[in-house]
Amino acid sequence: MKSLACHQLLSSFVVLAALHAAEPAKNLAALQARPSPDWLTRGVMYQIWLRAFTPEGTLSAAT
């Protein structure tokens, strides 16, 4: 029973892959990009390694 389910799942993947390959390729370079939100364009991300700054290694110990 288990091998039958695996076989059916594998067959489904093969069929879906064949259908996907039959679609025409899109020229992604010609598409218009979505506008980015202001917070994303102007935002700054910070990354700290907590264990380097605190013995506890927690965010509450670093603040």
C-alpha cells in the first residue's frame, strides 16, 4: 500500500513537470517590477550576534 502511494505521488510529479515544461517561457527581463514600499527601500537592517555581546546570548540581555 505504501509503495503504491509513493508510485502515485511520483507519477503526479512527472505529469506536473511535463505540463510545466510545455508552457512557453516568459521573458522576465521585459516585465515591469512591482514598486517597493518606502519602508523597504529606505530601511536599514541590523544583525548582531548575541553571543558575542552578552554571556546569556539573549536579546533582552543585549538591550
